[in-house]
Amino acid sequence: MNEKQTREELIDKQLKSVGWLKSYIKEEVNSVKSKFKIKEYVLSQGQGDDSGRFIDYLLLAEDNSPIALIEAKKFSESEDKGRAQARTYIKDIESQTGERIPVFLTNGHKWLLIDQDGVERHVSGIFSQSDLKRRMELYRKRRDPTKISIDRIVDRPRSILVVKQLMEHIQKGHRSALISMATGTGKTRVAMSMIDVLLRANVVRNVLFIADRIALTNQAKSAGFKEFFSEAVIDLRENPKSFPNGLYVTTVQTLRSGKNIKYYERFSPGFFDLIIFDEAHRSIYDPNREVHRYFDAIRLGLTATPSSAESKNTFELFGCDGNKPTVEYSYDEAIRDGVLVPYNAQMIDTKILSLGIEGATLSKPLQLQLMKQEEDPRYMMLPGSAFAKVFMDDKTNELVVREFLNRCYKSDEGKPAKTIFFCANIAHAKHIKKIFNKLDPKLSNDVQIIVSEIYRYTDEIARFKLDSEPRIALSVGVLDTGVDIPEVCNLVFAKPVFSGIRFWQMLGRGTRNIYACKHKEWLPNREKNDFLIIDFTIGGHSNVKYHHLKEAKEAKVGVDALTKIFLNRVELLKKKLDDKQKKFVENKIIEDVDALNKDSFIVREKLPIIKKVVSRKFDLKDYVEELKNEIAPLISLNPGKNPLVTAFILQVEKLFGYILEENMNKIYEVKEYVKEKMENILQKDHLESVQEKREDIMKVFQDAFWDELTFDDVEFMLKELAPLMIYYEKNPKKMIQVDAPDLILRVEDFKKEVKEDEELKRFLETNPLIKKIKDGEGITPAELLKLESQLRELRPEITIDNVQRIQKIDFLLFLRKILGLKQEYDPQVLIEREFDAHIIEMNHNYNSEQIKFLQVLKKVFARTKHIELKDFTVPPLSNERPLDKFQTSELQKIVIECNKIKMK
């Protein structure tokens, strides 16, 4: 494909797709002879016209002023080959207009943008006229975001620091960042503050907040945008008719909806200037990554997952080096700062939950209970992990509730403090509710089921948050995240949680501190220094041990079934195949690749390798790595089949490998799988499509079919049986009820230990001013200010004012506390004594008015630890009119004497 064909078949088509009109596109513009300032453009006259430099495409605003140019190369050349030419054209335009415009370099399948700052990056395609115009206006008005005040939305020192660090990061030219902040540290506020600063700095105008769950999206909309911004928020889930400049929220599922054209493709790649991804965890095979790739925006990822448990792919996605987020505010740091509280955990093993139930060992009445449910106790083996999924034991539920009532934190009137029970499912929640009613009927109104299936369940959430009653919420998914109830003091894990993301969000329901609590009467002793986790070990799985005590495993995002099928096919290329088998496998791979939507930007970038694969001119065995690394991540973009059909294909295609390996055990496993599915399908023989395939279905029940299994037999199942899976319905199996006695096997107590701040520890061990305090020598006010400044560099929240205002403790007491020193006296009292000795008692000539003022000064100085001459001109000291009582020289002398006082 030459350059002319590339333009006509690829570039022109893409310009049209984002709304460009031909009247605003000038081709072959002479950059030497054109008068850009007065918008007079000289175009190429055709062959032989070489007197000048020619811009392939000049894109114009509605007033015909230049806003971008495109330098095109033929399909087979690198997209960045025209860089030097384009830079020359830009200089030609800038010399006349005084403005720099962006450059797009392309070969039709890849696009490289060089923005006005000279920053280069790959983009998914050309921007629309309105988006280029908006970005031009932003560039003209842009201010340094690090110079914009950030105290409007966030007020905590650490939150302010996070925003400052991110603004510095962006000002350096970075366009992606990952922010890891423990749940409860103000992640939403930080996000809103970042948006606010970038909007006021004219760095961005169009902002999109994306979450992958409805609750998080609603939270961003109501507790974020609507609370802090006056302009209307546009919710893409509501399918608005137009897309004006502004603030947007949506779910990633909404953006990816649509078959031939995805919802996100309604926008040009340059529409959003800033995108915030809430809880963004992505892998190379994750189809949601196309949203990241499509938009050319500053991308900020928010996560509450500890960095040790985060996916390597997530770090790479947001440009983080060394598997570390751009900015992190960990749970441990937040506890040290007094922003969050730690937890105490009690991990409880019971006989049934740990070991399960063996039917043959049950008492006769319990065996009879099983037989009434048409279950044979002789062969009944129920592992603990099946609790509340396969079987229910109300004796176990009773033990769980009793242990909770005995161990839980209670408020002063003896009721359990606010509690969330994380239940396995609705049936489990109903059984727990029934047990509460049985054991303590007076608690009936205080225990309520909160699940999304119940009509007006949000009313119950509001009551749980705002009223004393209910105290105990039996939740299935609803209260895991997105609901902020600071008074929660008990979390009961009555189900296993394997997702690290989900666990840390659930744990975050209890971490809020006392200052966030409006109803201290619901708290134990009207205080909240920690919260309690009661963690029931189910099938050997303790949530606390799995997610905290053991080294966290790297988070993994699952690979979808379509991609797994493709990867399995690619792996077959590496095996010893005869010619027929090889052609068979290659055909399947080529069909997958050829089905990709070539108009998709993410597919378009891989067109060179795609064309090779589908040409059938190359041995695919030589391209296994390209197929795995470049093509496989695209397969999930193909239109999906029914998930039941896809799951069947995935299992059945494993037979190809098992046949080659002659692995009879694995073949038998798939055989049983297929027979079970087809038995289910035969139950729908009233359907004509099932009746027509009855003879084909019956083949898989014959042992002879499986004895000499071939590739053709597998293909028969894929072609004739897989489509029938749309009729498969899992037979609803009633949960087995067996009320076997249960008992406690073991209880392990675990108190959350806050990791030391190693940097602060080294500082405290080596700082000479700290040594003076340790040695009892004391330090002067000037030295104390210097020490405060040094500490503030390490921990921004450590200031005299913050410590004394927020933690309600004298700053010197705070220092002695973190140094582990005993304090046998009040430092403010000591300072006042020193003040009396050095200032009041040293001068007996003070009159009564002067002494009254000095008594006020003494209190102020003891509290602030420092005094300057200018302090006499502002309240509270100015209220005492010091210049009416002292000469300026006398006040200067008092300041000097104050600053000699040693503080210990």
C-alpha cells in the first residue's frame, strides 16, 4: 500500500469518522509560500511543483486558522519517519502566527502525536476539530498547576501533600499516575481536589471519572462532583443526547457497550483531557484496557489495594517504575497519623467450618434429616468450604452468633456497636437473622438484612448510617464498598474473601477514626481507638491470614474464555502435528484473527502482523510469540458468543492437546463434562432444535466414540453440540440442611501492628536536636522551629499547630512520646516557670498592667513555643494593646529572653 492508497483508504476514512469536513482539510500545503497568519494557503499544483515544502494535511479551525497538521507515510513505513519534515513545517507556521500547533505522524495504522510542548506519544487516532480547538485554547491559557492553591477541598496535611506531589508530577510532563490510598484516607476528596486544581490551571476542561462498579460511580457523582463543583455532572449511563464540555461519570461497562461501534467511539480520542480510573486493575488480556488506550488524556488511577498486592500490569499501565505507585498513603501511615484506626482480629476455627461434615459419622436423627432431603449419608462428604453454598448448618450459625455476642464491641447501654456481618448469600443472611431472633428477641429490630434484592434496601442503609437502630447489618455485597459509616466497630467475616481488592475495601468499613463519628454514643466507652474483626475460618481459609499475615500475592486479572481458547490453539502449534492436524489448527487461528474488527484502533495498530497471519503465506509455527503477545490480547475484542457456548468450547478444545499427549485421564474428565452437559440438554427435547440433534447428542454417551478420539470427533462436538449450550440450565439444587453440633477448635488473637516509619526512625536516631531532648539538655524555641521544619519534610502533618489542634497533645509531649521518653511534668507548666524566672522575676520594675500582659504572653508562648515581634500586632496579643504598655525596644528584649528558654 503506497502513500496515496494509505491516505485514501485509511487516513481519510479516520478523519471522516471523527467528523472532519473536507472544507477544513487542506492537502499538500506549501509551508514556504502560504500566509498562515492571514489564512491564505498555497496548495501543490501537481507534478513538478517542488518549489517549497509541502504539508500532507493541514487541519483548520472554523475560522480557517491552522490547529494541527498530519505527516503521512505509506503503510509499510514507520509512522515516525516524517518527524524531521513535520518539525520544519511547524517552525514555518510558528514563525508567522507566533503559535505552535500539534503534529500527527501516521502510516495509517499507527499514530504518533507531538504536542505543543514537544512531548511525543502514541495515540489511537486523529482528534476532532472541536477537541483540537479546545486543547489549543487550554494551551494558550494554561498555568502552572503547582502554583494553584489546593485548600478548597482537602484540608488534611497528607492529602494536600498528595495533591502537590501529583501536580508536580504532571507539571514535569507525565501523563499518567497511580495513587494508592487506604480506604478512609480521603481518596475521593483527593481526586476532586486534583480535578479542581487542573481545571483552574486550565490544564484540563473535559474530565471523566470511571469506575467498574455502580456504587463507586454513584459515590463519585454524589459525594464528589455534586458536593464540590457547581456545574452539572453528565452521567453516560443515562445515555445523554449530546456531549458538551464538562464533567462526566460512567462505568467501564457502559463505555465498552455496543457491538460494531463501542460507546467510547462516539468520542474522538482527544475528547477527555483527564480520566480518573477508580480501582483500576488491568492485565494485558483485559478487554477494558482498550478504554485506557483509546483516549489521549492525563490518566490517574485510584486504588485502595496495598502496593504489595497490586498487579505488575497495573503499575505498567500507569507508568510506575519498580512496582511502586506514583503516590502512596498506606493504611499503616494513616494509622500513625491518627487518620485511621487499627484493627484487632479474632480468627475462629470451628469443627464444621474447618473440617466439614462426614455423613457416615452423624447421629441417626441427623442421617434421617439427610435422607428426607434425598441424600445418602453413607456417601455424603461436605467440606467446610461448602458451608452456605452446598449445605447449611444452623448449629454452626448459632455458634457464630453466640461468639459474636460474647466478643463484639458494645456501646455503653450494652448493645453491640455498629456491626457489618459479611454473609455468603441471601439464604445465609436469613438464617443468621433467624438465629439472632431466637437467641436475643430484644435485638430483633437491631438486626436487619441489607441486600440489593430487597425493595427499598437503600432506606435500610440510610437507617443503619443515621439512626441507632439497626445496629447489625447482615450484608451480601451491598456494604462491601461505597458506603461510609464511621461508627462501625465490628466486622464479622462469615464467608471467605479471595479478592485482595474486595477484602481491603471491606476492611475499610471499620477504619474511620473518632473524629469522623457523629454519634459517639454508639461507640464503646464513647471512644474509637480500634475496631474488631471476627474472622471465621472457612475450609481452612482465614481472611486475615490470607490477606495480611502472609505475604500478599500479586493481584491477577483473569483471562477471558475467548482468549484462553485462542492461546490453547496457539500452544498446539508447538506440538508434533501431522499435516492435516496442523492445517486444522491453523485454520482455527486464522478464523479468529480474521474476525477481528479492522476498523478498531487497537486492532489497526497490529495490521501488519494480522495481514501476515491471514495471508496463509507463512508458517504460523514461526509466529507463536507474535500470536501470543500481539494478537492474543486483541481476541477479547471479538464479538462474544453465549458464555455457556464459549465455556463448552474451551473445555472441549483441550481434547486436541490430550489426544496428542495420549492423556486418557484428562480425556475421561472432559468426557464426563460433556456427558453431564448433554444430559441436561436432552431434558429440553421438547425444543425442535434439540430434537433435530438428538442423534448427534447420543453419540457422546457411547464409549466407542471416546475410545479412538480424533481431531474430527472434537470438531464434531464443537460444530454440532456447542451451539446447543444456549439451552443449558443448571439444575437448581436445594441447599442441604444438616444441623450438626459444632464447637470451637481454636481462637487466634491478632492485633494489627503498625509498621515503623523507617525514614522517621533513622531521623530520630541521628538528629542532633533530638539528641538534646533525649539527653535532657532541652532546645531553644528557634531550635524547636528548625526541628519542626525538618520533621515536616518527612511527615507534612507533623507541625506544632496540627499536633496540638488535632491530637490534643502538647507538641513537646508528642515528641517525647514518639521518642519513648517518660514525661513526669506538663511541658507547658515548665515553660511558664522558665518564663517567670527569666522575664517576670528578673525585672521587678514592671507595673501591674505590664505584668497582666506578660501573663497573657506567657500562656501564648507556652502553647506556641515561639514568639516574634510581629506576633504583638495580631490577636490574641494585639488585643492587650502591648504598645501602650511597652516601648518597642522593651518588647524586642522580651522576645530575645523568650527565645533563650530551653524546652524539654
